[in-house]
Amino acid sequence: IEQLVEGFLQEALQAVEAKQSGRPFGPLTGLKRLDLKIGGSLPKEALTVILGNTGAGKTAFAGQIAAHAG
């Protein structure tokens, strides 16, 4: 449990440093308005789910994010 708590603490400190320096903490989508709406960037090292109807462009959107985020 100590390792888990230490990991959360380190990630929280990194997030604070990123916010104070004005840099993103996680990968950017490449869409400035969306990045602002989701708090600046996608969650770091977390699962992100993209939902939408068939043919809505989920795969293209995910590909765009992956290409931009590296």
C-alpha cells in the first residue's frame, strides 16, 4: 500500500508542477477548445473512452489524437 500511496503522491506533485509552469500534464488532443474543456490534457497513464454512434468518427478522432500526442 505504501508504494501505491507514494505513486499517487508523486503523480499529484507532478500535476501541480505542470499546472504552475503552464505545461500540460498529459497528452494534448491537438484541439485547443477540447483540451480546455477537459482540463488541459488527457489523463496521464489512464484509460480514455471515446463514445459515439456508428460512423461518428471515433476512430478518426482517436487517430488524430494519437498522431498529435506522439
